[in-house]
Amino acid sequence: MLNIAKQRRFLSTFYELFPKTFPKKAPVWNFNERQLRKEYRNLQAQHHPDMLGGNLSLEVTNSDANYSSLLNKAYHTLKEPLPRSQYMLKVLNNLDLTEEKLSQNIMQSDPSILMQVLDIHEQLEEVQNEEDVHKIDLENRGRIKGIESELKECYETLDYDRAARLTVELKYWVNLANAIKEWQPGKPVTITH
């Protein structure tokens, strides 16, 4: 067990945590999501403190708790397209799009996207029934799927500049999707940017 703790200190990416899903241990856009979920659950079953029982040393228990936490963070980062793309850009191109200022600079290079987001936000505020919200939601899901497809192409061709622009755009549409989920008639719509 302590040997595993030493190995964990030398991990360079989240991909290395899931060797069955990512045998090359390198960032990739496409992967078997079911395989990742299965591998994550198996690893959590081995390392989650609640699964280990009470007769282990405190050092091993803390090590497994930290590893379990790392597995959780890695899994949730890799399974969702937006955080996965943000993570891939950080690993592959040293570009941290979680820094708001950087994202804003990228978005300012194409203000038409922001205008489109604001227009749809306004539409969402004005709708009165769930049927209209459903239409906006379907359109937004289509945009998100389209961006995810374009991101796949960007990572295959190593076009990180375009991937960065698309990732920032994806963040806006994901935030809109969250606002759509919380929509209620007569309540103000809040979209984070």
C-alpha cells in the first residue's frame, strides 16, 4: 500500500490514473465513457476510506483518502466535455481557461458569440411556458453537440487555438443549459459567464 502512495506522487496527468481507459496515458478527446466509469468505480472500491475497514494505519488511510479524492476530481474532469477540454488545453498547450481573464480575452476576439448568448438569454427570460423552453433547450443541446464534435477534430489536428475558442464558447452554452434547467415561469434567469 505505501508503495502505491509513492507512485501517486509522480503522476503527471489525470489520464495516468485510469490505465485501462487510457492505455497510452496521454490526453485524448474520445474514449469509452462506460470503461472510464467502470474503472473509476473499481478504483474507488479499492481506495475509498469507507471501503477499507478500520484496521489500517492512519498513514495508509490518509493516503487512500487523498487518492480517492484525486480519483474523484480526475473522473469528474474527464467525463464532462467542458472541464475535459479545459484540462486538455492546460496539459497540451499550457493554457488555463479556468482563468476568467484569459477566457474573456478569447471571447472578445469574436463578440458575435457573446451577442448570440445574450439574445438567447433574453429569449429565455421572455418565454412563458415549458414548450418554448424545451425548444431553446433542444437548440442549445444541438450547439453543444456541434462544438463537442468540432473539439474532437481540433484535438486530432492539434489546433489548440481553435480548441481554446470553442472551449470558451462551450462554457457559455453549458451555462445556458444550466439556466434552462432552473427555469421557472416569472423568475429571473441567471446565466454565469
